[in-house]
Amino acid sequence: MSSSARRAGRDVALADPSRASSPRAASDRAVSDVDLETIRARLRDVDPRSEPSPRAAVAAVLREHAGRPEVLFIQRAEHPDDPWSGHMAFPGGRLDPTDDSLERTAVRETHEELGLDLRAHGRLVGRLDDVPTHKTGLVVRPFVWTLERLPVLTPNHEVAEVCWVDLPSLMSGERDTGYDLDWKGSRHRFPGYAVGDRVVWGLTYRMLQIFFEVLRG
């Protein structure tokens, strides 16, 4: 499939997340061989799309465990004023007036939420396409980091749970599931990934789809 066709399909999913899908390609046979060096190489060649006025950023944090890449998720604490309350997500948040860049936003929020200093313990390897949200109108910029070493994480009050998930298991389809939600007056089943008794869906799921397109080439 051409890059323009892949992007057109992605635009449909971004416009209506209920139509998002989890495409599988022949290259998925090599999913188990993906490693951090392959990920770094793929991201070096990426020309990510920028949307007008992104105002938030997240960090997709990767590490190697038992020879395989893992990705870090947080479960956001329940809060009535948080549109993503209770969701499984990447660490991150809104641009602060003191932030000199969106990269700085992702670094600051990750440190505040997890006590993890990405610049001290990790390596920025690239970013993904900006992703518009549906609940708030925000545009979110995802950055991808790999950890050289992992300090003890100290989650703050915004984080209910932290978990590492095997990345190839997300790409291969073995964690595919759905999340039922009333959206725009109708019942929809959104695609997602099973992580323990939780489901990664919505905004974070769409970011992962963009990431996996990059890794599949």
C-alpha cells in the first residue's frame, strides 16, 4: 500500500475513531524480530505530519526487556475534570507557558507524573504525526523515547497504575480487543488492546496505529 493510501485510511480513523481498524500485513511475520535499534532506524526516516497549533504532548517510552521492546503505559487516576479520566495512556499533558517546546512538555509531564527524567535516562529517537483529539479539540504531539537505564518510578497523584507491555504482542494482534462506548448518540465498539483487565483505546490506540505503520514500513 502506498504511503498516500495509508495516510488516507488513517485520516478516516482520525475523523471517526469508530471506523479505526488494526491492519495486519505480511511484514507482521517479522514482528517478533523488532528491536530498539530497528525502531530507532525507522524513526530516523520519518517525516511526521504537523497539525495547526498542537497544544499537548506525550512520551511513548520504550525499554528492552529479555531481548524484546516494551512500551510504558499509565492508567490515569479518576478525576471528574479530566476528559481522559481512568484511561490507559502515555505520560504527557498540555503545553505550559513555561515550556519552550512541545518536547519540553513531554519531558516535564513525564517527570511530574512518574519521576522519570527522560533527558537523563533516555534518548529521544523521533516523533510521530500530530493527532487531533475528539473530546477537547486539542492536537497532541507524540514523541518516542528509548531508555538506556530505568530508575525507580515514583508515580504522582495523577497516575493510578504503571505497566510495561511487550510491544510485539501489540503489533501482532494477540492483544486485539474492543471497547464499547455510547458515542454521538449510538453504541459503538472501538478497537483496542487488552492490557491485563484494562483496554488501551481511543487516542492512545490511534497513536499506536501510527507508530506501527512506521515500524512496518
